[in-house]
Amino acid sequence: MTENTGVNLGVLGKKSSRRSGAERVVNAPLPTVYGKFQAIGYLDHDRGDEQVALVYGDIGAENVLTRLHSECLTGDAFGSRHCECGDQLASALRAVVAEGSGIVVYLRGHEGRGIGLLAKLRAMALQAEGLDTVEANLALGLPVDARDYGVAAEILRDLGVRSVRLMSNNPRKREALVRHGVQVAEQVPLLIEPCESNITYLRTKRERMDHILPHLDAVAHGS
Ligand SMILES: [Zn+2]
């Protein structure tokens, strides 16, 4: 009877085979142009996303140099100059190799600050017409930032990490991680030289989303 099943689930919930959270499912060596990483794959049972953490060297538990990189197909794979994501990913991978150890968690489901690829492309089309990145999301009836960092915190905990030096310019990312129980010992700037195509986008991030981008001061305001 379905009624009984419901009752039993309440009592035996912990014995159910249904899992929640991020489950580590694979650990594979991944040689890259930056160095030899371990690609540790997770299945997020809550959201259904497949996630991967690239781990370099002997990371330890404290003050681990870490990047939580939000998936950006256009920036990471196509080399888009609309944003600085591709350069930030490369810089983060180089940084952990230079450090001798560290982690880059590549967060799927974060495309367009969590609105998805097609919505991001629609937002980019609106930006080509003069809206900024915040206005574009709002014009589509979408949140400015819908990203969740719970799974990132779970992955870090699974890797035995208690505190990180977080490579990010985004204070909200730091706050989110702390809220999910991972200490942030330091926020390490990840500043990419701006170009003509992304300077407006970067200024919007600074002015409307509180990103810490002091290097933009050196770039003259154009038309
Ligand atoms: Zn991007």
C-alpha cells in the first residue's frame, strides 16, 4: 500500500537507497597543458548535476589555494571576450600548479550566473543592444545571480578541506562558502587584464555586483 510506503519512508528514511548531496564517483588522472591533475568526479544527487574538481598535488586541509569556477561555455571553451571567465580559469589552473597544490572546482549549472546557457545568450543579445549584464537578466525576468555554492562546499569537505585561500574577486562567493561551512582564510584576487570587449561588463561587475577589481582604475573611461 502506498500509505504504508509513506510511513515506512519516514521511519526508515536513513536506510533508503536514495542519496542526497554530492557523491564522489570517480578519480582519474588528468594531464593538462598546465600540469598533471586528478579529476575527481561527483554526482550531485540533489540537482542531478555532474561536477568535477581538479586537484593538484598534496592539498592538505588548511589554507588550500582554491578556485570555484562557474561554468561558462562561451568563455571557457570558445575564448569569448565578452567575459573574462576563460582567462580566469587558465590563471587559476596555472596558480595551483605554481603553488604546488590546490583545487579548481568547476561548477556545472552556473552558466550565466545560474540562469542557463540559452538565457545567458539572450542576455548577451540584450547587452549588444546597450543593456548592462544586470539589466539584461532583469529584463528577461531572471535573477541577477542564481548560483548556489552548497555543492562546492560539500566537494571541499569530501576532499578534507577545512579552509581555503579563495581565488575570486567576488565577495558574495566568499560569503556563500562561509555560510556553507568552509572557512575562507584569504581572498586571493584573480585579476585579468581587461580588453575593449569586456571593460563595460567588468565595470558593471564592480559597480553593481561589488566585485573587487582595482585594476580597472588604470583603464581610461572610453565612450
Ligand atoms: Zn563567462
